[in-house]
Amino acid sequence: MLKTNLPLLTLDNIVLLPSSKIKLDISDSNTKKLIDIALNYFNGHLFFVSNDIDKLKENQIGVITKISMRLDLPNGNIKIGLDGIGRARVLNYSLNGSTNSVTITKVDIPQVDPIESLADARTLKEMFNDYLENKKSLGNSILNSIENVNDINILTDMITDFMSIPLNRKKAYVEEINPKKRVLMLVDDLNYELSLLEYENSLDSAIEKNLEEDQKKYLLKEKLKIIQDELGIEENSDVKILQDKINDLDCPIRVRKKLNEELERYKLCNSNSPEIGILRNYIDTLLSLPWSVSTRENMDIESIRKSLDESHYGLLDVKERILEFMATKKYTKSKNNPIICLVGPPGIGKTSMAKAISVALKRKCVKISVGGINDEAEITGHRRAYVGALPGKIITGIMKVGVNNPVFIIDEIDKMTKDIKGDPASSLLEVLDKEQNERFVDHFVEEEFDLSKVMFILTANYTSQIPDELKDRLEIIELSSYTSLEKCAIVKNCLLKKLRLEYHLTKSELNLSDESILYIINHYTKESGIRELERLLRKICRKYICYKLDSKKSININKEIVNYLGKEKYTTPINYENSIGVMNALSYHPLGGELIKIESTMYPGDGKVTSSGTLGDMMRESINLSLAYIKSHAKEFSISFDKFRENDFFVHLTNSGLKKDGPSAGVSITSSLLSLLKNVSISNDIAMSGEISLTGKILRVGGLKEKIILAVENGIKKLYLPEENKNDILEYTSIYKDKLDIVFVDNYMDIYKELFKKTKK
Ligand code: ADP
């Protein structure tokens, strides 16, 4: 019998199987010594028994092992690796601390039939496979290590090593030297473990399921709580406030229904969704519309008259129309509002008069401008589906003013343009037309809003440029430029009062004489209205206050106008010398009009005509027409036709860079060219206005009042006007009385006779 002596290592709590590899930390000094002895004298071999040393007995089965590594640890311990080699039986042992040793002998392993062994190996592997599948904590790599092992003596040890079975049971495996028995033991244990694992797993999944469900419920509850919390907050502050507002809103039933529907959608809307903003905006818009909010109108005709007179001087047509309307309304109880359109140059009080009307009627007032608008949507709103959609200007204005019966001023209706985006004029028609505006639908609002109580007052600079479809519906009241005297009256009656109040000045402090006012008008302003004049008067007020505070300076306004306003800007009249080929023309435009000099000259050429002076097409046509007229009447004018063949002509219209156009300069151009061709100068205090036809007929002109004012202010003494305008100027007599000789002419020959005939001889 082969016997071997080996150092003995006993550890009760560790099992080492012949196929196992283990690592141990060793702190005990005796054991350390034992390891060193094994390493130094036994080629690293030692005998391992899973038992307390005092329980060691003879015949005990242990495992021969080899130390695979030894490491000194920083804490003084050593780490060793032990590889199991094979079972052996203890014959005897000697225990003396660090040198415990045993004498061992080989165990006789019973032989197993190879087929049986293979079958057992397969069974074990399958079972172990199942075991691993259920034992999720062990990796499948173990299978690889046993895959090719079919010796059940080794296989049983390997599988046992991997199994988590109680220590004592594992010790039993070490003790059992018969592999066949170990197979049976393993089958038992694997079965037991498998059923245990299956049960554990089913428990786990049940627990997991429960947990999952609980967790799900918990999470849902938490979410719900948050949602409810949020909804709660919304309910309290936002949604509830909105709901209250909807309930309190005095509006048609259909609108309330719509609002409630939208609020429901709003409540359900995700707070991160862009739709929420759109919905909110829509609800707010509907809520802020004054569906049934009106102001009580002042029906007292006398007080309306007084209020209008106080705020505006003159403008009798407008005042009269408003008084008529109010009187009719009072009398007939009709609800119709007039659609007034005030037309005239800037600064003549169109907008301020409209505002004054609202004050007199005690209605609220809102103003929008449609100048430059080329998009229908600006009037009727954008559809809600578009991002950034908004209601149109009309509904926005109504929302702003907060009542459904304001005075609604729409400025610059002659400056709307029509293009591919639509025709704003026709949209405006929906707003103004009595038949349609009771049910005005803004694309954004989508609900009908009654605009019939609104009093629309429109403004424009030119009647001719108001879109035709609108013109038809409007009561156009034309306001013309003010004469210096009218301006003076406005200052005295309205402006000074207004400025005194504004600047806290007394009557004696801000008291301008007529002379001073006229001086300011004539030497500092050139305008149809009084905007610039008002600006100058404000300047005087500000300076007056400065001078007053700095008492050393003189403060007499009437004597010190230049001190207040600086050097005179305009000196009138402008005196040109009488020159050949020069003729005065009067041009009217919204900025006030101007006296134009038409200059003609000629030089050798072949009859070409050139012109300059920022002229419009009509004006260029006028030049050609005048020349054609003169050529065709050359004989009557005693002009040799060679002059037209041998010369080029140049016609220039002087004065401001403003574009000059319109059919009223024909007579002046003809006169300028005749003066040139006949070499006769025309007195520079003569002016004329009128278009000429090829037969010499002089055609009617517009802007008469402005032209007469211009003529007077520029020192013109004689003014030729078309016969057709004779009746139009009757109301302006007071403007030119004693200052201007107006001659009405029907054909150019009448002018020719007066200006050129005498010199013909
Ligand atoms: P518009 O709208 O015609 O361009 P505004 O209404 O703005 O002109 O008038 C310009 C200023 O002239 C305003 O301060 C207005 O009070 C004043 N104004 C114009 N006409 C009169 C008038 N007839 N009486 C009193 N103030 C006037």
C-alpha cells in the first residue's frame, strides 16, 4: 500500500473537491508556516480536510491539493491558491501546530461501466443545464467547462463544486469515493434543487408580478396625483377662472357654447403641446370681445353742438352731418350709423374731428390705419389653424376699446393696395356694409360679431384714390385747405385754449395777436392744415416757460417771435423777374400745393421735346399736347413753322422735388411755350390753371380753394380759370376779395388775346 506523508490543512467551513480550485487568505502564523513547509519540502503539495482538526479521524477522506500560488499581502496575510488533485484516505496524523501532517493512502475508486458512465454523464449534464437555467446567478460558461467531460468521477466533482448546496452535503460528496453513488446523490440533489429553484422562480415571478403591478399602480397613482395636482391648480387658478369668466360673459348662446367646448379641449391639452397656446389665445380673444358691452350715447343735440364747436373751428359740413344724424336717430329711434369719410389734405383736422365726435357723443374711440395694407387677413383676421394667427384689425380694435358701439376711425383708406394676397377694400366692405356688418365674421374669431352699432369714420387724402366699391357706400365729406385767416381763427378759437391748459399758462401769458399769428403762418409754415403751426405754437409755449423761469430774458411773445421761432423760413411773395418763356402754374397736392414756374427754352435741333421737373405721365402728355396745339394753330399765333423744325424744345417745371402730375397745367405750358416762340414775356403776377384740349378748349380743374389761396399768398394779381369752374368758386370769394382778379376763360384764344395779341402789331 502506497503511503505518503503530507502537511495537513484543516478548515471546517470550506469544502475542497478534487476538481476545485480555491483561494484562501491566511492570517494564522502556524498555517502560514505550514504553507511554507509544503512549498519548500513537498513541492507545494498538502492534504486538505474539511473538518475541525479535533474531529479528524483515521480513514477520513480528504483531498490532496497543490498550492498554485502564494502571495504576501500588505496586511501581513498571505493569499494562496489551492488546486484539488484527488481523494486520499488518512492513515494517521500527527498534530503539532505548524507542522501538522498526515500519512495518507490512495483510495480505491470502484470501476464503472463506460456506457453507464456516459449515460450518467449525459443525464447529469442535462439536469445541470436545467439547474443553470433556473439558477440565474450562475453563468452559462460553466457548461463549456463540463461539456467534454464524460468521466463521472470527475464530472460529479465538477458539478458538485458549482452547486450551491449545504456545506455538510458537500462534505458528503468529498467523503463518497464511489462515483456512481455520487451520481445518484447529485441526481437527488439536482432534482431537489431544481424543484426548489422552480418554486423559487415561480415565487419570484409572482412577487415580481405583484411588485410590478404594485409599482405600476403606484407610478400611475403618482402620475395621477401629479396630474390631479396640476389640474387642481389649474382648476383653482386658470381653468376655474376661465370657466367663471365664461359663465359671467354676457354673450350670445352660440358663443358660450363654443367657449365651453374650447375650454374642454384646453383642459385636456398637454401643457407642452403648441396647441395649448393657440387654444388659450382663442379663448382669451372670445372672452375679451365686448359682445354686449355698450356705452350710453349722448343724445342731447345742443351739448353735442357745443362740444364740437369748442374743439374744432369751422368744419361745418362735418358738424352739420353729425347733428343731423343724432337728431334723426333721436327722432326715429333708428339704429343706423352713417359711414362718414372725411377727405382732404393732412393736418386739416380729419382725425381730430373724428375723435371730437366720439367725445361729443360720449362714445369710446378707437383708431386703426389701413394705409399700405395689401392683405385681406389684416382686416378679417387669419384662420386659427395658422401659426401666429391673430384677429384682424377691426376685431383687435373692438377688443382694445372694449365696447361694441365706439367711434371707429379707419385712417388712410385711399392708401390700401390690392395684390395677390387679396383686396383689403372688399374686406372692408364686409365691415362697413350695413347689410353684412351685423354678422361680421373674423376668420380668427369664427363667430359672428355685430358691428352695426359701431360708428365708422374713415379718412383719406384723395377722393379719387378711394377704392370704387367703397366709395359707393360712404358719405364723403371733402375738407379743403385752410386759408391764413381760417388758420388764424382756429388758433384763436381752439388751439390757444388747448395749449394754455396743457402748459398751465394764463390767458395773458399766452395771448397772440392776429398779426403775430398771421406772421407765423406766412413766414414759418407752408401747409394745408395746421399741424406745423401747432408744433410752432408748442415751441413758443416751451420757450416761454424757459424764459419765464429764467426771468432775465424778455418774454413778450408778440414782439419777439423771431426770438422764439428763429429766422423766418418763408418770405412771400417770391418775386421773379418777368422772363421770356416763363409762366406761373398752380399745383395742388395734399401737402398744400405750390406755385410752379414753367420754363421753356429752345435751341437749334430738329423738333425734339425734352422735359424735366419730376413729371408724371399726364404732365408729359400735356407738354406734347400744348406743342401740338400751338403747331396746329401756328398761323393764328403768327409763328413760322420753321421754328418747330429747326429747334429742339426743353420744358422744365421748377420748385420742390415732389412729383408733378395732373390735368391742370396745360394752359400754363402753352403760355410758356408761346412766350418763348413769340419772344414775349408774361408778367410774373399772372397765373393760370386749366387743361387744354387740341381745339384750345380749357377744361375744368379741381382744388380751387387751395389754388386761390396759393395765388393770393404768392402775390398773384390775375388768375385765369376755366369758365366751367365759375360756379365752384363762389364760396371762396372772401378769400380773394380785393386781392385777385379772376378771369374765366373758355378757350385758350381768350388768354392769347389778352397776353400776346397786343404785342402782335
Ligand atoms: P388730419 O387727420 O387731417 O391729418 P389732424 O386731425 O391730425 O389732421 O389735425 C392736426 C391738428 O390740427 C390737430 O391737433 C387738430 O386739433 C388741429 N386742427 C385741425 N383743424 C382744426 C380745426 N378746424 N379746429 C381746431 N383744431 C384743428
